[in-house]
Amino acid sequence: MHVKGRYNVIDVCRHIINYSNDHAIYIDNLKLQKLLYFSQANYLFVTEGNIPCFNEPIIAWQYGPVVLEAYQEFQVYGSAMIPNITTVTEFDRAAMKFIRRPVVDSIAYREQDASLLQDTVDYFKDFSGVQLVNITHKQQPWLDAYQNGINSVIENQAIYDYFRAG
């Protein structure tokens, strides 16, 4: 049975990115991807596997866990630091044009959720993306799911079981 996550992964990314920037923590797309994986693990651990932080699957890629939607959204930054995300562009069907609106941080309204994400960022703040890749490559969820050239899903249950066994 699939349990719906609490947030959209892009909202989680924006929270992680903005928190990182506000606290002078370097964040690029590689590090963001690994922080999403560890954030999902932290969230699953705290909620005892009942509720994922976000809905989108985590995929086992060559350089560790990746959430495709997040990768595609932020790949434009490459290995450069991702700046604060303060606006979002959407298509307004009524006006038939694109509009920019301020980002609303829905996670900030749930203090416990914001704290879990921020604790994850704080814990890994001194690690580079490459160091986080090396860590994930030694963990069973990635090892079990990774198949070269295949977008295999790292199941939330596997993440929960691994970190619970800790």
C-alpha cells in the first residue's frame, strides 16, 4: 500500500535551499539530492515509517539517490550554488500568460516538519555532495536498488528498515 507523502518534493527542495542559504551552507544539486534522501530517511524514522516527507520516488543513480523531479528542476545550476528560491513561475489559464508569484513555504507552517528538515541540513552541512555520494554508496538501500543504466526505485520501506536497524 502506497502512503501519500506530506509534501511535494519541490516544496521540500525550496525549504532546504532557502534554509541552507540563510545559514551560509553551500548547496548545489548534487548535495540537494542527497539531503532529500537523508531528509526522507529522517522523516520516515520519526514517523515510524508511516508517512513519507514527500511523494516522489527516490531513484538509485550512479552518483547515489536522486529524486528526478527535483533533479530536473534544479539541474540548470549544475555544480554551482543554488540561490534562494523566492518566486515561482506558473501559467495562468484565465489570463493565458505566465505569471510570477512569491513562494509560500508550506513546510514552515508545520514547525516539527521544518525542524526535521533543518536538523538534516545542519547535520550534513560540512559534507560536500561527493562525500554524501560516498556515504550513500555504502548504505544498503542504494546498494540493493542500484542497477547501472536502470532507474530503480529505492523503496521508502527499505530506507526506513535500514535506518531503523541503525
